[in-house]
Amino acid sequence: MPQTSSLPPLPRARTHPFDIPEQYALLRGEAPISRFVWPNGVEGWLVTTYDLIRTLLADNRLSIDRAGNMPPSLAIGRKPVMMPRSLVAMDPPEHTLWRRLILRDLTPGKARAMQPRIEQLTRHYLDRMREQGPPADLLAGLAFPVPSQIICDLLGVPAADHQFFQRQTQVRSAVDSTPDEVDEATVVLTDYLREIVAEKLRHPGDDVLSHLGQETVDGKPVSAEYVVGMGMLLLLAGHETTASTIGIGAANVMGDEDLIRRLQSPGGSEAVVEEILRMHSIIQYGVTRRATADVEAGGVTIRAGEWVTCLLASGNRDESVYRCPHAIDADQPRVPHLTFGYGVHQCVGMSLARVELNVVLRTLFTELPGLRPVEPLERMRFRDDMFVYGLHELPVTW
């Protein structure tokens, strides 16, 4: 059971699926760094303004390493899950070396080179949707399969296995999954990747896991367990966030003729996609760090050992930064959003995610411009019970 606390609970209530909790706006104006207790009973600081989020995520005194410490969480009763080490457990200088290795396969140029494959998969799944006829679930029919198969291509794992790891990922990200279910999904995924990595070390190919297995760090060969850890990170983070953004972005665009016209234009889709990313910050309760020393910020002192959660969704709606913070406005002055984080831990897969979102959404609304939901969005099930926000399903017709 969560511990008792005199602090207020984490704000979570939304008035509309596309809105963020109203209390975020009050906090931005009155207490941009303030203390709350999370559902699992762990206390921590909540950061809500754009500038303070960037400042703190750039501060190396805030560590991403959670080893031996229970962080704030939506899930009650969970114990820290033991996983092979990866970038999300490393601080500089260790993190710097490993990030450099991963980025060699995730540069903007390499992401663009994958565009023909993404287009091929998108048309394949759209053709299947049309053959089966409406209504169709856009998430199961398109939004999840395309990023899942792309991450298979990237890692060099069998494409036929994408539904397997998609199921395990959903178990791990669901708040109501039991500790035993999370442990089981983690073990199954880890064992699966160990077998894949062992084969890559014996017979390397042209993929991320093979490339990592042939690298050295500080003059020493990269261990198989480190390759497994990096593979786990990319597998877990590389498809669910993109798929959920495709789903909720499509739901937001449907019926808006101006946004659809912009998406249909190769030169116009980028601005719409960036606004979708800003509006729908899929990591809905942000990113968490732990102070390794006292940090002064926003008029408060964050003590060593205390948790800090940067609410990316709140920073992306900061009225002092964005002209139109609460709606998609492709014409507003471009200010870099926080959806991919900021600082040394900014998402390594952001270039690939952008290419996937542009291709899938542009192709979807070019081929099915009359796409519309089967029922009002307010009646659909949104992923309030998940660490990654979005829809559970999106029934559509055309």
C-alpha cells in the first residue's frame, strides 16, 4: 500500500481527452515547482513551466539512474523492475559513449532513408483496411503495425514477432498490470532478446543489434548483456509512443479540412506533425530525475535525493511560450516542443519518429480524406491507465 502523505495528490483529471489537467495551468502561474505525492506514495517535485523544465533537464545534478530507489509512479505496489542496463539508467560520461554508438544508426539521414519502407508498410496496411471495409480500428489496423515492423527492421528481429513484443510492451506500460505480470513480461522480452543477440554475435547483419555487438567501448568489446539492454530500450520505446501519437493525432485531425489539406502537402505536413507532437505529449506524466546534490531552481531548493518530475505536457502548453497553446496551430511561430525531452537524454529515436508520423499521417489523409470516427471521441476509451497516453482503440469509417 502507498505511504500516507500530507502533500496533495498528483493532478490527473482531464475535462476532455485532448486537454491536460486544468490544475497544470494554475501551477504554471502560481507554483511552477511544487511538491506532490504520486499514487504509489512516493513524494516529489512537479515542474510545470517550459523554461524551468529545460533548465532542470539540462542540469547534470539531476540523475536518470533509479538503481535501488523507488521513483514516483502511477502504479501501486510495483517494485523496481530489474532490466539490463541501457541509456535510461546511465548518466554522463557513461551515457555519452553509449548514446554516440546508438545514434550512428538513428541519424536524421538514416531515418529519411527508411521513408520508402515506411511508405510501403503504410500502403500495405491501408490496403488491408480497405479490403476488410469499414468500420476498422485504426490503431490495430495501421498505427501499431507500422512502427512495430519498422523497429523490427531496425533491430534485425523477425517481423513476424512484432505482435509478440507489442503485447509484452502493453503489459509493462499498463498501470493496472500486477507486479508479477510486469516481471513476467520483462523476463520474456529479455530472454527473447538474449537469443536474438547471441545469434547476431555469431552471424552479424546490417542492423542495430549487430552493429552494437561489433563495437568497443573504452577499448573493450561491448558485452552481449549491454546489447540486450539497448535492444530492450529501443524495442519498448521505439513503437508504442509513435503508434499512440499516430492514433491520437489522426483523431484530432479528422474532420478538420485545413489540417487535412496541410497534411496532404509534402511541404505542409511537417508543421502539422510538430503541432501534434506538442499538443499530445504521449509520455503524459513526463520524465523523472533524482537530485544528486542540492539544486536551486524557481525559488525553491530541491534537496539531494529528492525526485523531480518534469511535466512535458504542461511545458508544451505554456501560455508564456506558445501563441496558441491548447490547439493545433500550424501557423504559430515555431518554438521547439518538449515531447522528446531536452538535454543529454533527449529521445534518440526522434528523427525516425518524425519520419514515421509524417509518412503515415500524410498517406492516411491523402488516401482516406473522409476518415471519421464511428462514435464521438468523448465516448471512446483513452489510456488514462497507461504511462503512454492515447486511445485503446479508434474505430473509424470513410
